Amino acid sequence: MSRVQEVLTKTFPGITFSKIITSPDDTNEGAPYSNCIARGNTDLSEAELCYTLKDIERQLGRTDSKPVMMDIDILQYGDAKRHLSDWERPYIKALLGFLLSLLVIVVAAAPARKTTPQELLTKATEYFQGGKYHEAIINFEKLQQDYTLTPRYLAYLGFAYYKEGDYEDAAKTLYPLLRDTTSQSTLTALSPKEQAIYLYACGESLFHIGNYTSSLDIHTRMLSLVSGCDKGDVLFHIGMAYYMQGNYADAIPPLEEALSLYKTHATADDNLHKARLNQIDTMLPGLRRIRN
């Protein structure tokens, strides 16, 4: 409990806590629980707050296995009560007596100043650069409701979709930016290294949703921008795109080159590329027999 309070205090400065009391496990599956109520303020939306609390649970060791070792719930957000059945639990009623009002865990959100577009953009960019892609998506999508994002910020959004496994939206966002290399509404002004990042995310997203023709186009354009195992990854996807289209003869050369690059550049602890190396080794004899 002390560790949870420490992390919550760092995340939500000014948060206050009730005393800690112990109550029986009402599922009869484990030992008694320690319980505490907190009250604080935040400018996060309820969805963002919920995601943040779940992330804290994971950081502190919560897993999907039972019994549940730790649980952080939102009992009230602003004026809206949540988990209504919990409000009737005796220990919740007891803990409420130790706070000054019924506005409990983690927010009792006072009316907040409206966030400006520039503040939203700054927040979205900081989330993106910090690898918090879910939060970045939320803020970029808020901006999209009223404003048109520049190509770079659209690329950030598309890459965030890709990192979150939303390949459909990643492809829809990135492909228009990368398909046309002549328009000013593209990413051609970016460095080759940065372009390669977005090209790879786009090409892999297109592959995942079964658009192999467009995936081939995007990956082929990457070949001059990458080297080593990165080039092997591009060639692997090119070969697999041909394979998925039933074009087995054209699949062989890129897979052979990818195999050579993996053998040359993959390290002993590089499990992804070792797995792909074994996959190609298994596929090539059959593909060569089909070709011959």
C-alpha cells in the first residue's frame, strides 16, 4: 500500500489519502485486504485517467492471475459516481469518514480551464516522444476534430496507431502521406532515416490488413534507406508479400537476400531475426521446387 501511495503521489501531486484499514476478502479466495481512499485533482479525461491507473497497476506487479494482489478503482470522477456497489461496502463507508467530502479517488475534478490547441499539441507530442502512444492518439484525435494536422503530426498519429496494433488506422493515416512523393502534403522534406520509420510502419500495417500490393510498393521504396538487419526486415516483408499473393518465383530473391543479411548481422540474442532466419530456411526449398 505504501508503494501504491508513493507512485500515486508522484503522478498526482497534492493527492490526499485516508487511513488504511483491513477488511476480509469477500470472495473467500484469499487473505484480508488493506484498503484506502484517495482524493485529488487532474486535467486528464476519465478515459486517460483509467488508462493511467491501469498502467500504475501493471508497473507495481498486477497480473491477470488470481488472487488479485492490487486494485485501483475510480469511485467518483467529477460529479459522476462509479462502481456503485462498492459504495455500499462497510469499509468504503468507514473510509469516507476520514475525508472531508464524498469526492473520492483519484479525482474530484473542479471546473478546469479549457485546454488551448497549442497545449493539446504539446501534450500529444510529448506523449508520442515518451512512447505513450495511447495517450498521444487521444490528444491528436481531439485536435483532429477541429483542426488539420500537418504531415509530420499525422505521421506521429499514424505511427502511434501502428505501435498500438491498430493497423487499419495506421495504414489509412500513413499511406496517403507516403504514396504521393510530389505533393507538399507528404513527408519528403523529412530526413531519410525518419522517412524510413514511417515507411516501415506503413508497409507492415498494409501487410497486416492484407493489402500486399501497396505493402510491396512501400517496402520497395525503403530499400535504399536501410541496411543490415533493417534491410533484411524490408526484404523479408517484400518476399512474404509476393508469397501471400501466390507469386512464389518473385518471393525467392528477396527472401534469399534477407536470409544472407540475417546470417551476417543478427546477434546471438536477436530472437526475432533468428526466428525469421529459420522461417526463410524452411520456406526456400519448397519455393525453389515450385519454381523449377
